[in-house]
Amino acid sequence: MFGLTDRNWFSLAVACYGVGALYSVLLWRRGFRRDDWVLYSLLAVGALTHTSAMFLRGFSIDRCPINNLFEASMFISWTIVASFLVLGTWQRLRFLGAFASPLLFALGVFALFPMLDERGPKPAFVHGWESLHAALILLAYGAFGLSALAALMYLSQEHNLKFDKTRAVLSLLPPIQRLEKVTTALLWAGFGLLTAGLIVGAWWLQQQQGYFLSGDPKVVWSLAVWSAYLILLILHWRPLAGGRRFAYGVIGVFAFVLLTFWSTNLPSAIHNP
């Protein structure tokens, strides 16, 4: 594609995210409530080049590109920007881009370290069910990532309201009630995608191995993540955990996902046959 490699296309995407991160500073200074197409457009251009990188890598290995840390980081950041572009069609949710772009830039810079892109032998082609399973799971992580960003904004505004009401007004962040609703809605969307992905994965495992559950490290980890988000949603729905505790829980669980995703994938015999 125009003589560029998948890493070239991804580097262009990271550059767009970097410009978006710099532009976000202006939004932080003038407020988040106004409709801003500039940042949305920057992230859309980045998403296009990012998608090109994903397709090139996927076609080169004949499977969903999540086989090393570079590919996994690239895919997770793609799910975040893709989720934002869908949500950003609603003006009231476009403020998330000001927090998403720095995260996307940081993930992109991390992914581009050469030692993270270690390629093994080209795997045999697998049918679409495994790729569908991976896509649903990683799209769920994208929704969880945006939910964590909204929760971070909630904590920032909650702190301003508690200690400096004037600063809370001048910051022009979205109302705290709206931030909590956005956080919860994104969490439900991610939980639905994660549940669907696990069901597809269990069905595929039943077809391939004759059982739908195992003690594989990645399977155990995935069920633990699913359970953690289910507990968060139940506690918030009851409601036994709202406001600040709920926001900290959303951020904490997503941080756990980011820190342990790859370390649990490496020893998995199912995901690394």
C-alpha cells in the first residue's frame, strides 16, 4: 500500500495522535464543552492510517494481529480510537478525545519500541471464529479504556467541586453527573462486548478441543477481568459503590488489564500453540 510498511502506517497514526495530544492542551485551557471538530478530525486521520497498519499486519500473518506486544498494543489503541470515533458522533461525548489522544500517543510510542515486535514463524490460517473472539474482546478493552478516561475526568471535577468551586466552574469540564453516566454507559458496552467475546471463545474451544473451559492462564485471567467488571456494575447498580469509589474502581481494573494483558498471554497454551 503506497510502498509503506505496517510500522510506517502506524508511525503516521502515532504522529496524528501526538498532534492531537498537543491540541488537547488548548481544550484543557479553554474548556471541554464546546463542539470541536479539529481534534475529532485529527484522531479520524490517525485512525485511518492506524487501520491501514492493522490490515497490512493482519494479512501478512493471516490472522488477527495480537501475536506480540507491538501488535497487542497497536490493537488495543485501535479499539480505543475506533470506540471514540463512534461515540464522538454525539457532540456531548466528543470531550473524551481531549483525554484519549494523550493516552493513544503514549501507547503508540510504547508500541514502536523495536524490541516489542518480535516475529515468530507465520502461523497457520485459522477460521473467523477465533478472530471474531479476539476482536470482540479487544473492542471491549477499548470501551473500558474510554470509561477509565471518563472516570478520570470525573475524579478531577469532583476534586475541583470539593476543594475549589470557582476552579470547577472555570475548568468547564462536563457536569459531574454526566461524567458518571458516560462512565457507566461505556462500562456496560464494554461488559457486553467482553461477554460476547468470551462466549464465542468458549464455543470455539468446545469445537476445537472438546471442552469450553480450562485452567489456561489467559482463560482464568479473562474470567477474573469479567468478574471484576461485573462486580463493579452490580455495586454501582445497587448502589453500593457510587461516585468516587466507582471511578477509582473503573480506573483500577483497567490499569490491571493494561499491566497484565501480555504477561498472561505469553504462558497461554491456547493463545500460543
